[in-house]
Amino acid sequence: MKHSNNNRSGGIIGPIPKSARILKSIFPSAVSIFVVSMLSLIIDVREVGAYDVKNLVDTGGIRGKVHIGNATPIVKRVPIFKNQKICGLDFRDIPLVQANGDGLLNTVVYLEDISSGKPFRAASKKITINQLGCRFIPHLSVMANGGEVEIINSDTILHNIHTYEMIGTTYFSSFSVSQPQRGDIVTKHVEMKRGVSMRILCDAHNFMRGFIFVARNPYYAVVDSDGEFFINNVPPGTYTIRTWHGNLGSKKGSVSIQPNGVVKIDFFY
């Protein structure tokens, strides 16, 4: 017997199996209970990671340094074949791993499991990335998850910014925007579900590289020129603390904050 597939849902119409009729008669509300349960689960999952601002007293701080450790500085040389008047002649040296002495640069340190505390800085809710001289400026940006990134083309040539959510060693395309003229400005909303960072590339110039760290809470710091950091106004408690580096990955530690105290922790790659 032939079945039609011309129903509105696009499914196949046919006789309901006897086993299904028996289950329906025995458990008339089973489907409804299952749907409600799944909706509750989805709501709970969406609420995980939510951050609340609250008044703080007797807070502490975290001070430390990120050491290059066993890693070594890496520079990748990429030839420049087009738009040389704007982008530069011959080649671009891309610093994949930079250090000052034993201090690792271009690294973010953040608390992973804090759900309430101080507010985000206003500047982290909307950041700007400029494309000038065929470079992303700044090379590393930090923004609040759910914020906006403004992308400017200040060159007289076409750029096509392409961002990828980084999850481990896998990249997932986030957005791609063509900006053919100088002065083109595009603003994008960024809401990440899994990763904490995005790699930035230009589809027109393979030597343009950059990163955005996307913070789920305001307890983070970008290391200074010596690889050192300080995170302030931390509520008393025990937290997981991590580092993030665009090419070296992450290191993990734990800190316990006492009222009005400052703890020290160092990381080694």
C-alpha cells in the first residue's frame, strides 16, 4: 500500500501501529510529561553560567605571573603577495608565542566558576577592532559575553574579517564580513555557548591574525608586559582559575580567597 507524503508537516501518513495505540491508551499523558520535563531541563541548562551583580564586602585579590616555562617563543613568517603598499613588502613576521624574559605575553587569566560579584566594566560590553596597515588592532581583545564588537576598515583596500569560535583545537565559523571600502563599519553581537575565545582572520590577507577572549564574568586580567596579573574585588571563597593563550592553550589552578586577603599563584607553560 502506498502512503502519501503530502501532509502539512512533511511526514508520512499511514496506519498507526497497534503497539502505539496500546501505549497511548495506557499512558495518555506520557508525552506531555516528557515534554514538560525536557523544557525544564533546557531552562536549567540555559541558566547555568548566568552571572549576577551584587554588593561586595571584605573582598580579596589574586596576584601572580604566567611563565613561558618549557614553551619557546615562536614567530611564523608569511609572505605578502598583494596590496604591498598598504600591507608591507615581502613578508610579515607573526608572533605566535611572545615572552619578555620568562613572562608569557598575550595571555588572559580568569576565574571559571564564579556566579556573582562585581559588575563588568562598561568598556568590555562594546569593543572596537580596527583594521589598519593590514593588522588587527588590538591583536588581543577582551569582551563580555553577550556584548558587541565594532569592526572598522581604516585601509583603502578590501578586508574580510572572519571569526571562529575556538573549542579546544577545533574552530567553528562565527561570522564573516566583507568591508571593501575605507571607513566601512560593522557591529556584531557576540553570544558564545561553549568556547571562551575567537580567532580572527582576514579572508583577503592570510597574514592578518588576532584573538578575542569572551568573558563570562568580570573576574579576568590580561597579563602586563612582564607576564604579571592582578584580579581584584574577589568575594571570599574557593575558585578554579585558568589561563588562556591563543596558541598554547590553557593551564588550570585553584585559589582560596580570605576576606581582605591577597593570594599569589603562578602558572608555567
